[in-house]
Amino acid sequence: MYSRIAGTGRYLPEKVLTNFDLERMVDTSDEWIRTRTGIERRHIAAEDQTTSDLALEASRRALEAAGIEASDIDLIVVGTTTPDQLFPNVACLLQDKLGIGGMPAIAVEAACSGFLYALSTADKFVRLGEARRALVVGAETLSRITDWKSRDTCVLFGDGAGAVVLEASETPGILATRLGADGHFKDILYVPTGVSRRKPPPGETADQTIQMRGNEVFKVAVKKLGGIAEDILERTGTPKSELDWLIPHQANIRIIQATAKRLEIPMDRVVLTVQDHGNTSAASVPMALDVAIRDGRVQRGQMVLLEGFGGGLTWGAALLRY
């Protein structure tokens, strides 16, 4: 038994913050941002919008694309690093908003790798016969933890949600998933404070926004993303030449280009959406997948590699035949 993608959906909040808007907020320029990140705009959740609200809209569109009702779902897994509240978890809140209940509702926190972690989890449930149809979501409101006075980070992040419906199938869909993490890199991409750590570590401020050492993140990201992609291809006996599409985490155009170069994949076979919404963490991979399916680039039967990388540090990849 395999799991295959039956439908996808995405949602971006209405408010758009362009590079030109940021020029009036911090010492930056549209050219500087585009050249270094590839980002042109990002979407910002309204004050009364939560992560589960964004997840709900993306989920509804994925369910519609799959041709099923919410009541047909028997597992929900949501990847996010910006939940509405500490508990109930955001998957339970989404479950309630969908008007369903009884099935497991799991939240996974792996930063930008959250969707890949969630997808791998749901895939195991389906393969083992524990679920027939799973709703897998990546959703974020990163604007809530972004320092809008810091040029180094505020140009990067935005809000959004992406969702897929997985269903059991005798035809191969998801061929393999691979996950990894290394807590030794915990200090290069992080938020200093939390619930059990109300005071920051010695030498740190009480800032509750994203902290990042960009150059270090870039070096590790390219190494880990290229490595896990090569690993999953080797484990499944899949030559690089058989890949139709690479759909990476939409963090930064330079990371994406460097990863594609290492994998010997031309950029015209890489799905890029970072220009339209910036780094949306766990939401970026499912949103990019939805874009490529709906505009006709990703076709049934094609081989697709998904990959993500985020704070933790965490990373993940999924090889699938759509």
C-alpha cells in the first residue's frame, strides 16, 4: 500500500507587503532584496487571522481538488512553528473549524521542514493502514515573530498555508521520505525565548523574534539539502535524470540555485514561488507544489522531489510520483 496525493490547495492573506513598502520601513531597497533573496513581495496575515485560519482556507481548497468532504478525512497532520496557542494544538483547532472530529490530529514543529516532517508522518499512517485519507498542512504566521526593524530578517518572511490530501493507493505515489536534524546548529536560526525559558540565555536579549546568522545558514542549508536529496535518490535507485521537478523550500533564491546546481538540475525544472510570498517556512513547499500542479507544469506520472530545511536545524525530503 502507498499514499498518493489526491489534491492540493494554498492560501495567502490579502495584505501584500512589497519591497518598496519595506524601503520606507528599513534601510533597504527593492534591488538589494531581489538580488540577494529573489523576493519581491510577501503576504501578511490580518490582525484577527491565526495560523489555523490560514490552514483552514488551504485545506478547503485541497479537499475540493481531491473531490472529497472533510468528513472523509481520518488523519490530520499540521506542520507549523507559529501555532495559534500552546494547546490545543493547531491540528485540533483546524479539525474543529472543518467541523469534524474523532481522528488523530497531530501538530509537528520542525520550523521550515515542518511540512516534510508532517508528510512523512502521514505517509507512514497510510502505508500501515492506520488511515485511508490524510490531510497534511504547512501553515505559518511568521509576521508575528519577525522584527520589522531588522533589515537582515524582515525582508525574508511572510505568512501563508499549503495543504495536500493523501489517500491510500495500490499505485506508487510517495516513494520515500527522509528526515534529519542536528541540534548542534541550534544557535544559527532560532527564537531565543519560549514557555519554559522565560529568560533568555546569558548574553542574549529577551527578543521574541527570529534570530539568524545568514551566512552560516546558507552554507549548512546547501550542504544538507544536497546531501539528503542525493541520499533519497540513491536509496530508491532513482537517477537524477529521471527527476521531472525539484520543489524546494522557498527560502532564498541563492540557496535554491546552489542546491539545483549540486543536483545537476537545470533551473527550468525547479519550481520557484519565493518571489511571490517570501519565506513562509512550513507553508512554502506545499504552496509551491499547488502552484505547479494548478498551472499544469506538474503532470500525473511525473517524478517530483520535495525538500525543506529549517531551524533546529532540521531538514527533510520526499520523492514522489505525482
